[in-house]
Amino acid sequence: MIQQKDAAVSPVVGVMLMLVVTIIIAAVVSAFAGGLAGDQHKTPQVNLAVTSVIQSIEGTIDPATYALTYPSGYYAANGLKFENNGGDTFSLNDIAIQLQSEDTTYTIQPTDAPNTTATATYPGSILTPGITNGGYFQKIGNTSLSDTTIAPGDAFMLYADGNAQAVTYTWSGGSSSYSPEITWEPAGAVHGFGVYLGTKLQYKVIDKASSRVISSGELFLTQ
């Protein structure tokens, strides 16, 4: 009578197989955890105080044609001033600023630049030449134009590149009056953004890497 014997795995081989599997699992988990750690980004936490800075408003809108004009040689440095009153240090290259007035929201990026091309209804940016490094954001104080680091105690401007005095539009059925405003109209943008003096402006400073809000609040634009 022929007896069949079941093949058995040696205990030593079994232990070795278990060790190999354990090592492979540990390596996969370690690589995954390392990848997560490498992808993590710390969103800056900052206490920003924001005020409006209105140097002058001399733009004139023709109610009939909507054309905007300025006095010859006119420039202005209007905008919003942000002060880092405590928290982390961040770079102006790493943020975007979202503005909201009533139902209109507009986001300004560090790569946006004022529109210097004149048209029939738009004369081009009147932001003071050389005041920024080509965009709308600029650190202020005794610093170079290329310095974008905002540490506690530092301040920066979000400059506006246009403005208009109060205007009244009339038609057969009535009229509408608008207060003075400051405006942003980046090069290549389809539409610009304006905020009227005396109205509420909401803002969000956004960390571009995480898309999270660094600071937010609201203020009333005053001259």
C-alpha cells in the first residue's frame, strides 16, 4: 500500500516568508507616510490690519459715453494697506487677495499687472510709475522693490490702478448717482473691479499653495 505524504513548509522558511512580507509592508507604509509628509504645507497664520489709503481721485467719467479721463500727467497711489501685526512670515509671491463689494467678487494675483494700454474709454493705469515691481502688491518702508517678505511689523500695499469721481447717469425714466471709486483693471482681464467710497469691502488673503485663507475681514472705504 502506497502512503501519500503531504508536503510541508519548513518552519524556518515560513518565518522567513513572514519577515519578507512584513518588511515589504513596512516599506510601503513608510514610503506613503513620507510622501504625505512631503506634500504637507503649513498655511501661514497672520493677524493683518487693513486700512484704505486714498491719495486722490481725479478721474472723470463722461455719463454719455462712459469714457474715463484724467488730468494730464496725473498719477495716484491709492489702495489698501495691510499690516502684519503678528504671526508667521510670508511672501507676497505666495498669496492672492480676493475682494468683494456687494455681490461682485474679484481675485488679484501676484502675477497680475496694471493695464497700461489706452482705449477709447480707458486711458490706462494711473498708478505712480516705479512704485511697485510691476504688479499690484508691494512691501512698503525702507526696502527694495524686489523684497516680498512680510514679517511681523512689516506692511504692504495692494495698489489700485484707476479711480473715478462721483458721477450721475440720467435717462428718460430717471437717474442713478454713484460715489467716487477706486478700481483695478489688470492687463488681459475681461472686466475690472471697482469699490465705491463709503461702501463695505470684504477681503480674503489666500495662501496659494493650500488655497486656504490666511486672513479675512471687512472695512469701509474712506478718504
